[in-house]
Amino acid sequence: MMKEAGRSGKYTPVSMIFFFILMMLIHLPDGRAQQDTTSQDSLKQEAPNVYLDCYFCDLDHIRREIDYVNYVRDRKDADVHIIGARERAGNGGRRYTFFMIGQNGYKNLRDTLRFNVGPDVSEEETRERILHAFRTGLTAYLVRTPLWQNLNITYAKPAEDQDKVEDKWNYWVFEVSASGRLDVEESQKGYDLSGEIQANKVTEDVKIELQFESDYDKNIYEVNSHSITSIHRNYDFDWLYVGSLSEHWSAGASGSVYSSKYRNMAISYRAAPAVEFNVFPYSESTTRQLTILYRPRWEYNFYNDTTLFGKIRENLFRESLAIDYEVKKKWGSIDFSLDLSHYFHDFSKNRVSFRSSVSLNLVKGLNVYLYGRASLIHDQISLPKGEATTEEILTRQQELATNYQYYTRVGLSYTFGSMYNNVVNPRF
């Protein structure tokens, strides 16, 4: 008699035949499925190529849900270049804007889709709103291809005679937050406590911001049986009021009350009126703006220790001029700012600050990113008299004298290979 496979570890002829039949059934091609796949692939060859230029979008989710277009990795291969932008709204939510830019045979097509989400909207809801915007925006391009036959367009009619919703908060939005940290090792330990309160009101005519924050940070280091303690303590109250005068002008005022052990400031009171001119209309701020901001300022400082100039308190006036240029196009983005300021009692007490970031798509597959900031510093009037100790320098407990500061970063990437990136594989 032939033994059972489960007991001897060998397969019977019947079990082997059954095994081969099963394997053939598993791997047997489905003619209908193969025909459907071929048909879909053939139809997709007529679909527009899409390039997604959106750093905050869930690109895998979009490619998975909108799988009837071709996604390319370079904008020069695209028939549709989608640029995404988002801005913080007055209620703490976000305003999303998507620019649909046609290329190649779609050069005459160009659309802008914009919507708002509230601060209480979940990430999943926001992701679905973005997905809906993409589906809607791509319709104009799909109707120019054979894919229009597979479109199913529906319209959700809004409820009629809806009562106007009254805002009982009158556009005010409040936020309270607190956090703490505890970090312990054998040779060091530290903790910090921080809290923040914000109150904002933003409408088309006015912008009001109130903010109070406080932070206490303590770290203890054990070095050669000797303890070094570092304490950073500061609080800050800031306020801002801006009124809209026209599409190019705005005016208002700002101020602050703050204290900082690091900056040798027991307390400082500041107030400054301001006027701003935007070369481009404010309504175009999503894609471009060139602003010039002038701000005279009064400040009263009361120092923890006597300063290098023999002051324990003083009344000061200064002025500043800030120029900011931002533009975002399909070839990349540029952000440039220049800030000039000086004190009136001594023009040699001044500061020049520069910041810029550039992201360029130079040629197909080649991207360059540059970021830099630099300052010429001659206005450190709060520096305490005397030299900082080694411990204060290493633990950054005190601001140090300097005539300049700069930072820069450069990045370069080149991508080549298949122009398509349609497949989504979430494994691992």
C-alpha cells in the first residue's frame, strides 16, 4: 500500500496531479481580463500627460485615484502642468489654489481652481477636496481625447433658500496651546515648558493679530564631576493691525512687549505705525507679489545688566524699510527680501538683512535649489558689559557680539529614465 503524503512526506500520484491542475488554473490567463487591460492601456495612450507641482499634495493618493491620465516626472513632457499653492486663512484654516496650465496641444487651456477649508477639517477631508479639484480641472483636457466617452459628470445642486449664516464670533479665531519636554541621560538632563495664546481676526478690510508666548528651558550638563546649568527664559506679546486701503495699499500698526535673558532684556516696549505698497494687486499674492513696507518705530528698553554703552534703560527711535518679492511659475519659484534699518540717535547703529530662495527647473530633468540669508549687524545695543564666560558661550545663554551672520544651502538634482511615474507601490 502507498503511504499517505502527510505521514511519509511524499506525494501520491493523485495529489501530484491535483497540484499541477491547481497551478495551471491559478496561472491560466483570463482572456477577458487580458482584453480589458489591453483596451485600457490602448485608451490611456491617448490620455494627457500630467505633471504635479504640489509639495503638500498626497501624490500617491492622487495617482491611485485618478489613474486614467499619464503622470510624468518632468514638466516639459506634460500636457497639463498643475501648480498648487496654499495660504493660511483668517479662521486658522487654509485657502488652496490650483493652476491648471495647458501645454503642447492644450496651450489655449488655462484654469484656476480655489477653495477654502476650515481649521476643524480633517486631513482626509482636505485630501478629498484636493482630489475633487484635480478631477474637475482635468475634465477640460479629457474632453479633447477619446477618454471623454468614459466620463460621468454629475452636479450636486446646493440647497435653495439657505439662511445666511451669522458668525457669532465676528470672524475672531482663538487658539491656546501648551507643551513640555523632559530629556534625561546619564550625563545630562533638561526640560522646557512653553505656552501660547493667539487671537486673530481677518476679513477683506482688516487684519488683527494678538499673540502671547512664553518659554522656559533648563538644561544641566555633568562634565568632569562639575555641573553646568543653562537657563533660557523669555516671554513675548505681539499685536498687529492692518487696514486695506486699496488693491495696492495698506496701512496699520504693530507693537510688542517682550523679555529675554539671552538678549539681556528685562523688558522692552515697542510700537510702530506702518504703510505698505504692493506693485501687483493683493489678489494675485498666490502667484506673485512685490511689496515695499516702511515702518518707523519707538522702543523703550530696560536691561538686565548695564550695556556696553553704559545704559541700564533707554528710549529709542528707529526706522526700517523692507522689500519683498515672491513669484511662482511653472519654471520654478523665487523669493527675495531685503530689510534695512537704523536708529535715529546714531546712524552707525544699523542692520542690513537679505534672504533669498530660488528653485529652478533649468532643463529636462535638471533642478537647482538655492537658499541663503545674510546680515550686516551693527545695532546690538543690548549687549551686556564684560565678556561672556566659556559656559555661557557653549550653552548659548548670552548673545555675542558680531558684525555679520550668513547661511547658505545649494542643491542640485538630475532625473532621467522613464518619463512616466503612474505606478503606486506602498509596500514596506
